[in-house]
Amino acid sequence: MPDSEISTIQTRILNILTNLDLQSELERSGKLKISHEDSMLAITNDTGKFLNFLLSIINCNRVLEIGTSVGYSTLWMALTLLQNHESLANLKKSILTIENNPSKIKRARKNFEEAGVTDMVEIVEGNALDILTQLPEKMKHDKFWGNKLFDFVFLDADKENLVRYFDLSMAVMRKGGLIVTDNILLPENYRPAMLKYIDHVRKNKYVRSVTVPIGYGEEVSLKLN
């Protein structure tokens, strides 16, 4: 794909991210009244830039995301993959994202279509634990995912299952890959679950992990073996 076409898609992504930033700020400030179920609950803008930075460092080609919401974090990661490659042909289904909320999937699909990244992103609807359990077998037979491990995993879903998400993700991620987990520091009501998660991760001898105080707090875990 010519550079001009890639630049056009990148511009479309940035425009959508700007609009979603505004909506997220209105939700956080209470100026936009919306139910908890329908709210974006997105990462912060600086967290998006941080993900962009991390994916660039590891020269990421494949992403697994648990918790799509409306696709805000997904678009940040798609932007990075586009920046790192010269052709969309090499990026087909490069992001696998899992979401259980049909209304958010509908909104995410709309954002992906407007951004021009629908070929890059495969949305899987359903229970994340079930999908992750079946994923290794899926990867053996899928022509896009066959025998190709993930470089990067982003966890931003229900906090009570984070430990299980982490363990299942480790099985499909390459050595040297990263798992980043959102909401480590905020909001406060997540703290008990997040402390349990951190304790579990840091006891794993195949992982090096650190908390980064950016956005709502990110746990960055490097797979050693």
C-alpha cells in the first residue's frame, strides 16, 4: 500500500481518537450522563501513547486484547502497527480483541470502519475465559493465527478474572512479549483485586513485572521464558 494511503488511515484513526477523548472526558466529568454499562471506561490518552511506545519498542506484529469496549485502546495499537509496517497486507487480523457486550461491539465496529482498520481487527464476541481457553487450538488451524504467538497482550476487562486471563494469555505469547494490565492504581475500589493480581504475577518465575504510574496505573509484565 502506498505511504499516502497509510497516512490517510493514520489521520482517520487520530481524528476518531480525538473524538473519543472528548467523549471520555465528558463521561468522567459527569457532564455527559450515561449508564455504567454504556460508558466507554476507556484508558487515558497518555496510556494510549504509552501503549504506542511499548508496541514500537518490541516491533509488535500481533496483539491480543481482552476488553474491547468501543475500540479506543484498539485504535491506539492499530495506529502503532501501521506506523511500523509499510503495507496493510501484512497486518490482516493482526489484532484479536475480545468483548462480551454486544452494544459496545457495535460501537467498536463503527469506529473501526470509520478508521479503515476492519481488516486489521478481529473482534470475538463472548466470554473471555471460554475464548482464551479455546484459543491455542484455534491458533493451530486458523490460516492467519496458525502457530504465530502474540507479541503483546492488553488486559482491560473484569478484574475478578485477571489472574486467569494472565495465565491463559501467557500460553499464547512469545518469549520477550509483554502483557500490560490497566487499572492497577485506580479506581480505588479495584485495589483488592489488583493487589491479588500483582502478587500472582510477581510470583511467576517466568515473568519480570513493574507498575508504571501512568493513567490509571499499568502493570507491565515481560515474559522471560
